[in-house]
Amino acid sequence: MSAAGVAAWPLADLALARRLERTEALANAAFVEARAALQPEAGAAWIDVAGTYAMFDGPGAPTTQTFGLGLFEPVRAAEMETIESFFRDRGAEVMHEVSPVAPPEVLALLLERGYRPFELSSVLFRPLGSADARASGDAAIRARRVEPGEESVYVDTTAEGWSETRELADFIRGYAAITARARGTHCFIAELDGRPVGAGAMAIHGGVALLAGASTIPAWRGRGGQRALLEARLRFAVEQGADLAVMAAAPGGGSQRNAERRGFRIAYTRIKWRG
């Protein structure tokens, strides 16, 4: 790789971690706010404690956790008490997804308070540039941003992408319905001859585009739908002035491999802790 190519990549340091983690935190805060507006009976809420965002979206929900623990301000016993009370008062387990860039004191505090690690996730990123603003080739499957009033198309397509398991598809449908109405989130569908075959979402905050929720209807997998969704989202991100893209994936899994094939690098591996 040329020196110019290397210079285009930001260092995987505290500054980068703060940008990536805050983007995910803001996207999830917008999701929680949308849930609270659409389903007030759910009691969804979030708070900021010393720069750590604590989200409650219901007991056991994947968004019920903290983001950015210790990355922005010191977190000590008093702050942890506030965070833990926020979750426990709502009947939820306390979960923290922690970047390894956080100060060592954070891990010491977690261990002192009886937390245990139980899940890993790779955080992948890549710079965005003018090349991402151009459409590629004449692929049969094309992706586009969902227009206002088309939210149900995104929701239905997303749910059908997980249709092998009815219970999971029902959960994803509810999740997608909230995603489609979250502030700062943009939804996309992939189409073949005008028929939706895949869907994905993206949130943009502070010049960072967070890619999430991509799926393809089982009968149409392996036809380029995921590539079309990725390219369409990155193209839109560049148009909106974003200079970085980020996504999370299971370490060594198919999503991580696909991301690396498309130019993403691992910034770091996060550990999720349960209290």
C-alpha cells in the first residue's frame, strides 16, 4: 500500500474509539427514544453518566446495555452505582460493552464489582472517499434508500430476511419497525427487477456512518444483495459528508470476513460484561 493510502487511515487510538463508540451510542439512544415515543408502555429510556450512555429498551433487549464506559470521563464506584441502579430499578441485568482502549481502571472496577465477560465483538472501520460515491457496474440487484411512506417495505423485507425462524423473524420485525423511525437512521432496500430482496440500515453521527441490520431474503442470497446494500449506504454516507464507516461483527464470522473483503479493518475487539 502506498504512503498516501496508509495516511488515509486514522490510528486505532482513543480519538478513533471515541468517535466509533459515540456514534453507536447516539444511534442506540435514537432507537430508544423512538421506542419511547411509539410504545410508551415499554418504559424505554437512557441516561448519560460521566460520558457513558446507559440504555434501557426492556429486560433482555440487545440495546439494554452501556456504551462508551470509561472512554470519555473517569467512571468510579459512585458512577457505577448510578448506572447499576438505572438498570436494576427497571428489572434488567447490567451489561457493559467495553472497548479495550478504555483505561485499565475500568477493567479493574468491573472485576471488583463482580462482573464477568461473556461475549466478544469485532469493531471494524474504513475511511470513506470519492470512490465510494460512485455506483459500480451493472449488477442485477440495485439498492436504494427507502423514501418516506415506504417504511413498511423495509420492515417486511428485513423480517423476511430472517424467516427461517418464525420467533426470530417476529422479533426482527418489531425491531425494524422502531429502526425505521429512529432519528438519524436511514433505511435501504435491495431490489431485483423491482422486487425487494434485502434490506439494511445506517445511522450517521459526527461524520461516522454506522452500518447495521443487513439481511437478504433466503431465496435471493448469493446474488449480490449484500454488496449492493453496502455500496448504496456508503455512497449515501459520502453524500452526507461522512468520512468513516463502522460496523460490528462476531469475531471470525461471515459478517467480519465480508467486511474485510470490502476494505474494512478491525479497530479493536470489545468485551461484553454481565453483572
